[in-house]
Amino acid sequence: MSLKSKHFKIALLPGDGAGRELADQAQKVLEKIQSIRPSITFDVFEQNFGAVEIAKGNEGLSDAALRSCLDSDAVLLCGCGDKRYGSEPEKALLELRSQLGVFVNFRPVRFPSVQLHPCSSFKEHFIDGVDITFVRDLTAGVYYGKRQEARPANGDVAFDTRSKNISLMELTSHSLFTPPKPVHSIDKANVMATSQLWRTTVTGIFAKEFPEIQLDHMLIDHAAMVLSSTPKELNGIILTENLFGDILSDQAGAIVGSQDVLPSAGFSTIYRQPQKGLPAIFEPVNLKTGAHSGLGTVNPLGVIQSLILMLDGSLGLIEEARSLESAIRKTLDPHELLGSDIMTVDIGGKASTAEFMSTLLENFEFALEALQSIDLAALSSVFQRPILGLRGTESRRPMGIVEKILTHSAIGLEKAEVKPGDMIC
């Protein structure tokens, strides 16, 4: 008996700017998982996308790239945008989202390590513990409304669809309420018809389906003020439509001090409940990294943290996602917190992309080895249970690497010299 095999297809779109370099770093993370966790395998299908295709006289989203995305379990986009081609690369991204049915954007805003606090313009006590997740509608609202105003005799008309709003609420409720988090619904219901429809829909669904969830409504102007003064008051989920989410999520990204460290994901299904033909798109918040291209200084944190969302939200590799999160924190943390104290230049460090990734992968390998050891120990114990009705057949369960190291440390012995996967009695 062995650990259950898991196989995934990943569509990798390096895209524009420094996207090629970021894609290479992302592949190293996936390869590390495969090497330490042999029951998990990835087939990575790489396709050109955006300006690199437009430069050849093609569409930004080729038929081959679209087919690869539709056939995948997840899509990882690393760069999009080139001023030489105006908005054409971005139009390709909008088309990709449309073809995959993506209608909601998740964007967590938090510090991956306390080491990044000095990057923020806020004083530390205002930002320590910031944990905000934006859930933003991508398909409806005023961006997609008809260019007209109307107030007929039978009431207001909002150029939005209640079904879209309901879908957004359902996706949010199934994905982010374990454990329950406060939800801040942002609108402009005092003047906008779309916001009035939004507030009515949100209120009704939460009252009926999720009465235990703390829900409050806030006007967009007040939310912007709170976000720029006391952002921790908005910890939890900020739920809002396209226009307001577009503005507020960029504003919140500035709290961290660098958009390059933040991840983003677009979903067309419920979080952790993927469907064939409807893969999610994962991408760094900052897709325009052309200034760093070819210099070896690009910050990979945005794309690596997007991999955390992919492992957790689409592939069901929750423990691997937590291990990667832990490795990032250990890489960034100062020595006094037992970290490696390694950061790229843009966030106050001295490390190149290669140096940062080398340390990150080393820390990730250690975390994965511990995870593999625990799984093998649990699997081994299945075969060592005593047969019912017989005496004297009990045996001790072998210790894994982590248990052995902790035991040696506790009784004052040197660190156990064992190889990953070894089982020691």
C-alpha cells in the first residue's frame, strides 16, 4: 500500500516582461514538490501569451493556448502587458477569463513576514495583523452596464443581474467561512441602482443562508477612509462589485508596500471544488514587471504566493500549500525569529532572485520532508495494528524524521542523522 497518487495538468503562461523568469521560479517549486512527494506529479504545458504572441502578428490568446488552459486543472499566468502594444495584451487576458468562465477575483492582503513591515508607509501598530481578503465580482456592475440612465415609473432599473450576484455570494460563502470571518459588503447604495440591487441581494442571502456570519454594509467612500487610516478594522472579507473592488484592492496592496509580493486568483467554481473545463487562473497582482526583466532582480513572491492559492484552492494540496507558506515566512523572517533573513532588493534586502529562491527552496524542502515523514509514519502504522483476538502481536510504531529529531533534542542527543523517509524505531 502507498500514498494515493495525485496527478495534475498545469497550463503555464509566462507572458510578458519578467514573466519568463517568474515562470522558471514557479516550475522549481512544482519540481520540488514532486521530488519530495513522489505521489504528486505535475504535467506543465507552457504556452506563449500576450505581447509575445502579438509581436509575431498573432492574437494575444492563441487557440493552442486556450485549448491548453481548458484542458488543465489550473492556469498560472506570470506576466501581461507591454506598452508597445497598448491594451491588446490585457484584452487577451479578459478574453481568457471569459472563455474559462471566471467571474470572481480573490486577493488576500497580508504580510508574509513581519520583516516586510518596514516596507509599509504605516506605523507598525496599524498594520501588524492585517488580514484582508478581497472577493471581487469580475463580470457585472457598472463596468458592464448599458451606457444610459433610466428611472421608469415602476421603479429603479439596475443594469446588473441578480443571478450573478447570487453566484458570487454562494462562491464566497463556501470558500471563506471556515472558520467564520466577518464580511464587509462595500457599495454605494445611497446613489447607485446597481449598489441598491447589490445590497438587497447580499442582505437576503446572508440572512437566509448564513445568519451566523457577521455582515456589515459600508459605503465605498467610508471604506476607502478606513483602509487608509485603520486597515485592521476591515480584517476578514471585503465583498464588493467590480469597480469598487478594482479601486480598493489596489489601495490595500499599498499597505504592504509592494504589489510585487501579493497573489491573486480568478475562479469560476467554488473554492476547493474544481470542475473539468473550468480551471481557475492564478497570477501575481503585479503582472507588469518589465523593468526587472533580464536583471535577475525580480521579486518572485507574487507568483510563489499565487502557487499557494493554486495548491490550496484548485488542487486540494492543502498541506503542501501550508508548507510553502511556512517556507516563505522562514526565508523572510529575521534571525531572531529563527528565519533566514533573505529578501530581494525591492523590499529592503540584498538578494538576487536566484539567491532568494535558493534559500526558499531549501526551507520548502525541509517542510516537505517533515510532511512526507508524517504521512509515511501514519501509513506504516496501518500495517502494525494488532490482529483482533490475538495477544502479543502489538509492536511499536516507528518514529519519523520529525519525531526522531525532537526526541533526540529533548534528551540532549545530537541531531539524528537520517535520510528523508527513513523510519527509525
